[in-house]
Amino acid sequence: MKVDSIRNGVVIDHITPGRGMAIYRFLGLDRLNCPIAIIMNAASRRMGAKDIIKVDVDLPLELDALGYIDPDVTVNVIENGILTRKYHPGLPEEIVDIVKCKNPRCITTTEQELPHVFRLTDKENRTYRCIYCESKSKE
Amino acid sequence: MRHLIGMDDLSVADIDKLIATAEDIIASPEKYSDVCRGKKLATLFYEPSTRTRLSFEAAMMELGGGVLGFSEAQSSSAAKGESVADTAKVISCFADIMVMRHFKEGAPMVAARNASIPVINAGDGGHNHPTQTLTDLLTIKREKGRLTNMTIGLCGDLKFGRTVHSLIEAMSRYEGIRFVLIAPEELPVPDYIKHEVLEKNGIPYEETTDLEAVLPSLDVLYMTRVQRERFFNEQDYIRLKDSYILTPLKLAKAKADCTVLHPLPRVNEISVAVDKDPRACYFKQVLCGKYIRMALIKMLLESTSEEA
């Protein structure tokens, strides 16, 4: 299978196999008008298999969001066909307005313009909790 | 600016200091009768409460301060749709310290992030109720003479019981504590308390549905009410409300020095006949609540004036 290289855009590499579509939806890539490639279950020496997303447009880099969904991804920024920057987001300590608190008893359900803030409380199990009500985050 | 939103806002040293101050207030109340002269406490109670609100008001009055506020959301600007953040900014213009009870979890934290005066959480939905926990700690300290090396049984609604969650977090910081969690299968302690507080800190605990079987092992028995207001479904409430009823017959199996606590209000879960038993300490607990709140108000106001 051959997917062309991109000139100006972002390649999200080393996505855990099967998480590609989740990242696609989470970043709202379905709303873009540019060429996008989602490669699923590509062979990877390091991971065995991986998903890859290539977006042929200069995207705002939502590293916290990416780190929250899949902390081991690599984000490559391509400019004029050349790799110019590489990021490894990792698990962010805090995420703001990336996921919404689903607890109907939480103040975020009623308070106007309150940011939805989640904090990493358990690194090992990748648990994030709402800073207001301590409910676990759900994608 | 110091606030009290959850027990993790207080170090063990803070808790010990608050308990020491409360015990000094009990011993010599006259020393403290004027320490809040000219200061005002605002009580923002969006949810009904008798004990907690009156306890705070009595505490402030005994410190020589004044009190203003509301006792239900309908009589506040919340009825007009004002946000908690805006209310906190407005109240900061009128009072020196505020105490908030709200049916939404996290509301006092929103207030604290927007207020320019200290905020005390007096209960936010089923989430936290730190001043009840401080009350419980003071009562246990006075009854047992220590906060270490004991088995604490928590019985009733352990799922929605905010006092239970806060008490587990607080007591987990002391040495030699073991918990026995007694609840119907539908109302267990939430997983996050078990995993992130008990297991993470290596605190031994046992879960059971059988109160009588574990009663002889307990140094403290903390009874709780099944709270109607936490259920979306009335049928579930009716089915579970009388899961545990402590009677003199059952209490006969407990240790001679077992301390029976309850955050009150009680419905059916402790029979009135138990009140005469010297082990029943829940009314002493109410009084401890006033003293520990006096100590807390004093500490938070002092921290503000130190910053000024």
C-alpha cells in the first residue's frame, strides 16, 4: 500500500493499533477539507503494529489532547516536505476542555463557561479526575 | 489565601493544630470570645441544613463575629440564575469568610477560585464535607485519646455518604488504621476511594454486608443514613433505607469502649434506645462540630491577615 508523502502538515505516528479512528474523531479531522490518510495496523519494528495519521495541512498541535488519548504517539511536523519538529506528548498533568465531565451532579453541568479541567491522579492506570467532583474522565 | 474545600487542603500538622485549638477552646472558651470581633461570616446554603449551618453560625457568634447569609437556593440570587462564580465575587465584598453548601459537586471549589476571601466547603452534593470530618476527628480524639491504631467500622450508605469518603481519606493518614466497610451491595464505597486511597497507601480494609458479624472487632462504629436526596429512583431508596438498624441488642456485641458516631440527622439507623448507652457519642459529636468550626474560622482568618 502506498501513501504519498505530505508537503506541509502533520504526521501522527506510533499510534496504538486501533486508536487511529479515535484520534481522527477527537481532533475533529472529519471537518477538514484537506487530504488525510489514516493507516491502520501498519507494520512497526518497535510496536509490532501501529496506526498512522497524515494530514496535509498545517494543524494546530493539540499535544495535551493527543497525550491524553495515546501518550506514546510521535507528532512530526512537516514543512516544505522536510521534517522540522518532532514531539512526544506523554501524559499531560492537566487537560482543559478536552473532555467534558459526565457526572450529572458536577458543577460543570450548570455553571456558565466553566472550563472542564481534569488532573492526572494515577499515572500507572492513566486515570484523570475532574478537579471539581473527582469523577473519572470518559472519552 | 487559604480555603477548605477538601481534606487534602489540610496537612496532618494543620489537623493536629485545629484539634489542639478546639480542645483549648473547650477548656477556656473565654479566651476566644473576642477573636473575631468585627468580622463577618457569610453562610451560603443552597441546600437545606440545620446542624451544619447553625453550627457555623454559633461558632462565629462565640468567636465574637457576625453572621449573614441565606439558607436555601430559592431565597438567593441563584434563583435568578446567578452563577456560583459571580456569587462568590459579590459575597467577597460583604464578608470576611464564607461557608458554602451546594447540591452540585465542586461548587465550593468554583467559589474558592473566584472569591477574595477564604471559602469553607460545608458539603457539596455527595462529594466532600470536610468540616464534618474535622468534627469526627475531634470526637474520636476526645473519646479515644488518639487518632492512631484502631479499627473503624463505617456502616450504611458508603456510596453517596460524603462524610464517609472524607473520613476514610483523613484517617488513612494516621498510623495503624484498619477499616471495615459495612454496606448493602448497592451502596459500596466507590472504587476510587478503595484504589486511590486505601490500596495505594497500603491501608488494610474489609468489605462486608454483615454488621453484627464485625461489631466485636470495632473501636469506632460510624453509622450513616441512607440519603433519600441522593437517589434518582424512589423505589431504590425505599428498598435500601432500613438496611442497618443499630439496637441495644446488637450493640451488646460491641467492645465496652466502642465509640458510636453518626453525622446526623438520624432516621431509623440507630434506635433511640441506644442513645442512653455511654458508647453513643453522636450528640457529643455535634458539640465537637461547633468547637472545631471555631478553630477553623480562626485559623483561616488568621492566615488571611498574615498575608495582608
